[in-house]
Amino acid sequence: MGNLISISTAPVTGLIDRPYYDLFSTLEVMKRLWQESVVHGFEFQNLAEWDYENPPRDDDERGNRRVAWQESAKYTVAEIATAIRASGLPVLSVHANRDVGLCLCSDREQDVAQGRRLIDESLCLAEEVGALACVFHLWDTWAADLDLAHLKSTFQEIAAAYPSVKAAVENVPTQLPGRTPFDLVREFEWITLDLRWAAVYDELDRFEPVVNRVANVHLRGRLEGSRWVLDDAPFGFYKALDTIKHRWGYAGILTVEPGVPRDSSWNSLIAALSSLRMR
């Protein structure tokens, strides 16, 4: 059996002119994609916009996500899991709330407690919907200092309660002096390899020796016509895909994180997704 092809859910609602935080529009687009038979399942984004307690912390200077949080309906993990199960759609992985790392690296006890809650909730959601993996941004990407041993022990303690789910740490950027994302993620049992960040740090080849611990590969690409393009990278999108699949022998989940320009068509997206299954 070949790789399982997946697509991240949040961005594609734009193709039906619905906001990314609209849960039921997300499920509608997932159903349409599933009917096209171009993916084996989905990476479901557990959005901070749905959290009852706090607005997103990883907001940009424009404050767009705070506005989205104010506008969005709120859901518990149980409610989200029920909606996904009712849809009958396969979720291969869950992407945890992106505020996990910001909370865990805070000096405030209440923030750390929130980070622990967010880890537990996303793992619980993954388990409830039968996902194979759960993806985490585990550190503050702007922090010049962090206690990696504490992060690791906290993460392992919570993940141990969900043995059926691979709790996979993504190679997001770091400001730690002399350290790269690979230096950090290799400390954890399971890894999510994100192509864009591997390109930024030019360290894709460093992941080959740990490919047996890669639970998910994020194929970050911009849709150009009916193909995927990786901008400003030392390697091309399809060359990297061939390296990971054929040279390394990676047989796990391949998750497209699509950059879909506003003028993109549905047919272009379907053709681009089909190109992955044919390689």
C-alpha cells in the first residue's frame, strides 16, 4: 500500500467563499473532496477560533484572528468529534491548536495550564475520530531561550494517555542560538516534517536518518495551475516529494497544506491533488 494522501482542512473553505473557521462549511468541502476520490482522508485543524476560553495568541499585528474568534461559533471537543463522526469522513490526523507552544513557554502558571489543556483536548479529539497522528507546534517560535527538557516531559506525560495516537512535533522555526528546528524535533518520539520549514533552514536531508519516526509530512505548496509550487526553496516541491517517498522509503501520511490563490478553480485543485497519487 502506498502513502495515504491527506489535505489540511482550514484553507480550502475559501473555494466556496466561506470563512476558514466555519466548521460546517469545512465539513462540506471535505465531503466534496472525498467524493472526488483524490485523497484518502484529511488533517483536521483544531482551531483556536473555536475555543470558549481564550482568543488566538498567535495573532498577527492586524488582529484578524481575534476578530475571527469573536465572530466564530464555539465548540467543545466532544461537539467537534460528534460532527466529524456524523459526517462519516476519515480524519487521518488532527492539527492541535497552534497556541500550545506559546502557552507552554510562558512564565505564567495559568498559561502553562492552558497549554496542557490544549494538548489534552487535541489528543482526545484525535482519539475520538480515529486519527493516526496529532500535530503540535510545541514551542514559542520567537523565544530565544526555553526549557526543552521540561517541554518534553510535559508533552510525554500527556501523550502517554493516548497510546493509539502518534503525538508528532512539527519542525516549526526557533530562535534558540545555534539550534535549528531539526535539532529540537529529533528529541521527540514522533515528528511532523514540514517542507516549508525544512526549506527555510535547508535541512531536509537531515530528516532521512529519522524517517522511521516521521508520522506525517506536511507538503506545503502553492497551487499554480494544476501543480504545486514551493516558493523560495532550495528544492522543488515534486523533487522533495520523490526524495521522501522513493529515496527514503517513507510510507506514511502525506498532508497537503495548500496555498490556494483566490483565482484558483476547483478543477485545478483536484488535478493538483491527483498529481500526488500518480507519483
